[in-house]
Amino acid sequence: MELKNVDVLYEDNHLIAINKHAGIIVQEDVTGDKSLEDIVKDYIAHKYSKPNGAFLGVPHRLDRPVSGLIIFAKTSKALDRLNLLFKENKIWLGHKAGDMSFIVPDEYEMRDTRSWRDDKGNNWRSLGNTCWFTNLDHSKRHEELDLYKRYSSEEYPKFDNYDAINVNKVAEIPGDYEGIMGVSITFLNKYNPDQFEIVGSDYNVKEGLLDFVKVDGYTGKFDRPYLNGKRMYSRLLIKNKKLQ
């Protein structure tokens, strides 16, 4: 994917909002395919003549098959502020999510799917997995996640560099673990502030804001959690408030 001007839905000094196409990964994975994160970094570096590359923070993700809006932070301060909004329960996911339709600028090219013009000539797009953020409370935000799994060190190993266990799937968060857990950013879809505490993120660890999470004596990097020497996806660090 080559980033085009029409894919940049919003940009200022701190944030950039990108129209993610289906099939593009947001962050690098084992496939080695170029990620949207790297594509946007290249775009910023070229546009603003940054020969040493550009900073880009990833506060949230969408799965590879999904298209939709991704907001990236162009500065470390912006990323820190975005993370803090979630951590301090000042912003959360809205109630409505799923298939939504939007009128887009007329110059947007028509696509083979989810693209049409109405009888007034308006250019429409639809996204199959859309969500939005709000600071208005709603009942869905307080629905508890059913934690049916139980902790075992074999199934939930600790990271090499973080004093936290790795949880691959949000649905498999162990209900009886009282320590810190590293979960994917998609956890925000199920986040209930009555049930969980957001301790922070791997970015906070990297910036020295969560030194108590660092494993004593570890001499490697703290930019992301590492498991058996492998750099993991970005993780939110959470704790369970209601042990079962």
C-alpha cells in the first residue's frame, strides 16, 4: 500500500488519522509484510524531509482483515496524552460499533465494494467494523467480561523484561490472577473500569513511567514486552479488580 493524500483523513502537528485498507497490518508481524505503521512513518519522513525517520505512536489497532480509521500520534507527547486519557477513564469506546456508512469527499475514488453514490450524487463509503470514542457513560461500558480461564504458568508465561504475564486473547484473561497482565490493544473493546485497572502501556514502560514493571537485572530493551527473546505486539498492562 502506498499512502495517498485521500487516505490521510486528518493531520495536525500532533496527530494523523489514516483510512486503513482491509488486508493491511497495522504493526509488523511474523509475515514480514510492510505495516501501516511503517508506511505512515515513510510518508511523514518524506513529506517533512526527515532523513533520520519519523516518530509514530500507535495508541490502537484494527485487525488485518478490517478497514477503518486509525489515529497515530506524531509526537511522544501526543501518544502519552492519548494513553493517559484511557488510563484515567477520561475517554472510552462508544456504545455503537459495527457496520456504519459515511459521506466522503467527492474526489474519493469509487471502490468495487462498500462504495456508492446516492440519487443526489453524494459519495458514500461503508466500513464493516467501525467504532468511536466518547466521554459519555453508557451501560455497555459496565458489562463484565466472563473470565472462565484459570491461571497457570505454562499457559500464561511471564515476559522476559516485564513483571507481567502474557495473555494472547482478551477472552482468555485468567479470572484468578492478581498481578499485572499484558493484553492486546483490542482489550479496550471490552474494558470495564469496574472490573479492570489499566496500569499503563509498553510505551509508558519505555519512557520510564512504570519502572516497577521492569524486571531487575534485565539488560535488553524495554520498548515492547519480549517473550523468549521475541519482540511482542504492543501491550496494555492491566490488573483485575474482581478476582474470581
